[in-house]
Amino acid sequence: MAKTVVIVVGTRGIKCSFHSLIALLFAFVIISVLLARESEWVVKARAMKKLSQCDLFSGKWVFDNESYPLYKEQECRFMWDEFACQKFGREDLNYQNWRWQPHQCDLPRFKATALLERLRGKRLVFVGDSLNRDQWVSMVCLVESAIPPTLKSKKINGSLVTFKAHEYNASIDFYWSPLLVESNSDDPVSHRLPDRIVRIKAIEKHARHWTDADILVFNSYLWWRRPIMKLLWGSFESPDHIIKEVEMLRSYEMGLKTWSDWLDIHVNHTRTQLFFMSMSPTHLWGEEWGRPKTDNCYNETMPISKEGHWGSGSDIRMMRIAEAAIDELRSRGLKVQMLNITQLSEYRKEAHPSTHRRQWVPLTEEQLSNPTSYADCVHWCLPGVPDVWNELLYAYIFYFS
């Protein structure tokens, strides 16, 4: 007679099997996440190695109207009229479509959300003159499209302009300090004075506004470009102050010494990332690229193609002084990186506002009859060259920190 065998599986066994399955799935998820992170780390490590072997500042400009511009002038709510060339009548917009291509590698693509995440709870400050403000406006325009309208704002408080990304508790600031140290040109609006006086040993008035920043980007060059500088010891108000006339290069060296000493004492050596932008070139003399001597950047529409072009407006001696100050800071344990934007910007004679910007003072009939007389060949249209400066800054923040 056949026997019937009944197999009974206890509920305890089912529970154990179920728990085991859940544990296996959980382990699989954890391992997948770890592998993904490891893969991401490996990719970044490879990119860092490749970039570390590449001179990002040696390359050429490539016309690329598919990838550039990185934003549209009219869509940036925080654009400034000094740099809004399209708004002020420029019809040739090719200056927006040039991409900087290093010879040995590619620049990392600028990702606004990645930078904002890196800046979460932090403060990035640009300190310097109107060219640093040009770069600050560029940076704000690069990131602001990634932030909802109600979660971003701008506030002006004297020399300090703050752009706030509220969702990230991050700020991107600009502080007007054209000589870094104190001077009688420190007013952010009224600073064009015929008799420029520099308080060469004083920086505290400015530095207290940016010493606590997580990332600092400095520039100072054009405002020193006078054969003789008037330097002040003491205060402007004191009847006992001393003013001496000092040659430009020595004055610049003294100013950077005051700046570097302050950084060494007051800035966090391990937390703060420090950058110094090299000189931004001007295009004031057309003879330097084969035009008549009386020409400048007015009506220029193409970059300079000659590799290694160097204009007379860029003083290599000042650059060496800045490099020496930075080397001294490094020897003291401060991580400072000079971003050498001079050579790559030298090629871009067509990228200045020229006559296409807001004029704060009404033009005379004589000026109107000769546009080269009031063409701005110092600052840069946006979108444009300062966006590449910020792409380089982005690369150093992410891959060289």
C-alpha cells in the first residue's frame, strides 16, 4: 500500500528565507552603491591625473557655436550694463562662440549644479577691480539658471555685492578693492581721481569683509599702471601722515607684501582655497596686430591667430612680482594658485565692449565722431572671455584642490 508523505514547512523557515533574501538584496544595493562610488572616484582620479599633466593655459581658441555660449545675455537676470554688449547694439555675436582648447587635454565642462553643491554652506568671494567684477558677473550668470527665481537674490552693501543661492546657503560675492590695499579710490562708484594715493601698509578695512571666505579669487593690476605711485604712511585723516612718490614696480611689490602678510596671519591655511588672476590684457593699439597705430579694438570681429601674441599693455615684470609673492605664500604653507589668463586673453581683441556698453557720462560730439576715442578695450563682453576664466577656476576647484 502506497504511503503518502506530507511535507510541512514551518512559518519560521519561511520567515528566515524571507529575511535572508532581504539581507542579500540589501547587501547587493550597498555593494552596487560602493562600486558606483568607486567607479566615480576612479573616473575623477583619471581626470585629475590627465589634467595634472596638462597646461590648461596653453592652447588655442576654437569656434564652437554648438556648445557656446554657456548662457544667453538676455536671460541672465544679474547681467551688468557695462558688459551687456548685445543689449547695447552689438550685432556681430560671434565673440560668444569661441571655446578655449588646451593643446594636451580638454577643459572640464562647467556644471552649475555641481559647483553650487560644492559651495553649499560656503562663500566664494572675488576681490579686486572691475575686471574681477566682470568675472563675478560671469560666474553668477553661469550658475543662476540652475536656481529657481524665488531662491536667489542680489544685495549691494557699499563695496560688497552678494549673490545668494538660498537653497544651497551659498554666496558668490564681489568686493571692490582695486589695489587690494586701502586707497582714495576705494569708493565703488566715485573712484576716478586724478591724484591716486595708496595707503600701502593698510588692508584691514577691506580684508575684514572677506577673511572668512572659503574660496577667494583676487586680482590687482591695472590700477597700479602709473609710472609713479603716491604712497601714504599713516591715515588719510592724520595731519602727521607721510606721502612719498615711489616707482610703480616697487609700489606693486609693497602692496602685494601687505596683502600676503595679511593672508598668512588671518586666513585659514587648511580650509581656504586661494586664487590670484594674472593680468587681463588690453587691446588699445592696433599696430600690435597689423592695424594702423590709431586703431584699437573698435570694429574688430576676429581673434588674433598668431600664437604667442603678447601686447605691450601686459607687463611681464608685474606678473613676475605677483608670482614671487605667491611663491612666498606657498613657502609659508598657504595654498595659492595663480590662474594665468593673460596669454589666452591676449588673442581676443574682438571680445571687448568697444562702444557697445552703457555710457555713464554723456558723450561729446567730438567723441561721437571718433568712436575709437571712447571704445572700451579693457573690459569684456558677456557671455565671453571671463566665462573661460571661470571654467579654469572650476577645473582648479574640483580637480586641483
